[in-house]
Amino acid sequence: MTDLVKTPVTVITGFLGSGKTTLIRHLMANPNGLRLAVIVNEFGTLGVDGDILKGCADDNCPAENIMELSNGCICCTVADDFIPTLEALMALPQKPDHILIETSGLALPKPLLKAFDWPAIRSRITVDGVIALADAEAVAAGRFAPDVAAVDAQRAADDSLDHETPLSEVFEDQIACADVVLLTKADLAGEAGIKAARAVIEAEAPRPLPILTVTEGAIDARLILGLGRAAEDDLDARPSHHDGADDHEHEDFDTVVIDLPEITDPADLSARIARLAAEQHILRVKGHVAVAGKPMRLLVQAVGGRVRHQYDRPWGDSPRRSRLVVIAEHDHIDMAAIRAVLDGVPA
């Protein structure tokens, strides 16, 4: 069998809150004639992103084509979860034309590419391309590495030095593995921010990469689907900080799920979530919340101190249960402190 008869897969990677789910929603609504399927890999047990996407299901990507893997990193559960999920999609009465995989924001993409070498799927599926999303405003602000050139120089000069944080390594590995980089939230970054972010990415990339700006996930599917890269056969061109390791760990990060009572003021909850970023170094908060007197559930998405909320759909027959996923670096998960902030205890 040749690549011409393989089902193409696009891996969509990117740091926390970079806009992966928004991009996939846009592709689902504008698939350029393709019948899509989606696999969502959540970090933690609460499938917020998968739930959002299922709410957008249509004939181009029906609900049965959207599957969630919430039992850990997708490349650490290959035999138990990932391969069976791909096989289930391939066995659908109408096989998808193209499969999108949304990785966890904490995922390293290269180990996932290695999973496509498994005999059970190698003859039937190929990685059409890896799309890395980067928040233009955050990259321009130097949140991943204050001075990339200086850090690289220090590491090159003295192998005993390690000035990289776990977050910067995740970012760099995602860029190094990409076939296309999308600078998201271009409207927030402005022209100067986009220029600065582009310079950071070009400095990190191991080879010249297309870098495109995107706002609200809006991009022509033809620009990122149908690349034909066969990335699973091109691993040597995608260097990683973790090359040579037998496996990889996610002990640098922890996730907790917080149950909340019904709230009355979404703005107050947003302010408390922003406090978490400032006081507890929380990276990401996402979930659904019940608001008193409102029949629709409140979708909450936060990246650092930037908090967004909107009513996404009625609760319907689902229980009115408020739950938030909180993600932070390992040393900054303090359940009691997080609970105190979300409960409104004064600083």
C-alpha cells in the first residue's frame, strides 16, 4: 500500500490556550469538502475541549467522529487507547477523509509521531503534517524564554548549565516538530507583537517554516490540510530536547479538578481565576459553571491571567454541575490554596 491510499492525519499541537480547539471548530465548519474526524487528548479527566467540539458536530464531522482520550498523554497510552481509537474511526461506516488530533497543551509531539510506526496502523494512516499554534502576544512578551539566543549560547558553552524551564522545552519541541506554525490571537498582539513573535519562532525553528497569522482560528483548510509531509518518516529533521530518552514524563505538571457551587457573578469568578495566575502560578483553567437563574452553562477558559467566559449551550438533561480543570507546574499545585481563591477567601 502507498501513501496515496492512507488516511491522512494532522497533528495540532500548541501551548496551553493557544487556540487549538478554536482552530478545529473552524475547520469543522469549513472543511473544504472533507469528511473529518477528531481525536482530543485532554490532560486530566474532564473533557472540556471534546465537549465543546461535540457541540459543533455536523454532517462534515458528526458526533460519532469526535473521540476523547482523557486517560493521560496520548503517546503514553498507545496500545490501550490511541491505536484502538484510530481503528474505531477507520471502521466507521463512512471512513473519514482526514483525521485531526488535538494534543494536550503539555504534549511533546515527537513521541506521538513515533506511535504512527506501529504495525497496526502504519499501512493505513500517515501524518499529513504537524501544525503548531503559538500565542503571538505571549511569545512576543518572552514568556517561554526571555532571551532565546542567550540561553542557547549558555547551553552551547557549558553542558552543565540548564537554563530552560519545562515550559520553554515544550514550546521549543512543538516548534521543532512543526510543518506549519500558526501565530494565533494576531489581533491582540498587533503588528509589532507579531513581528517579535515571528523572530522568536524563526530563531527556534531547526529549518525554515511557514509562519501564518490567525485570528479566531480562521484559516483556509487548504493551507494546513493536504500537506503530504509523511512526518512519521521524517523524525530526524524534527529534533527534540528529549531525543535519546527511552520515554518521557509529565511530572513537571499536575492537574486538579475543582467542583464549585452554583455562582451568581461570572465577573467575580473571572477575577478569582485571574488571582490564581498571580498568586499560585496557575497556567490554565477551563471548565463549565452553573450560573444562578441561567439555563445555559458558562464556558470558562483562562490562560494565565487572561480569562474568557461565555454561555455556550443549555444544560438540557445534563446535571448543573460546576467543574474546573486547573493545570500548573508540579511545585505550584496547592489544592487548599486554589480552593481558597476560588471560594473567594481574601488574599
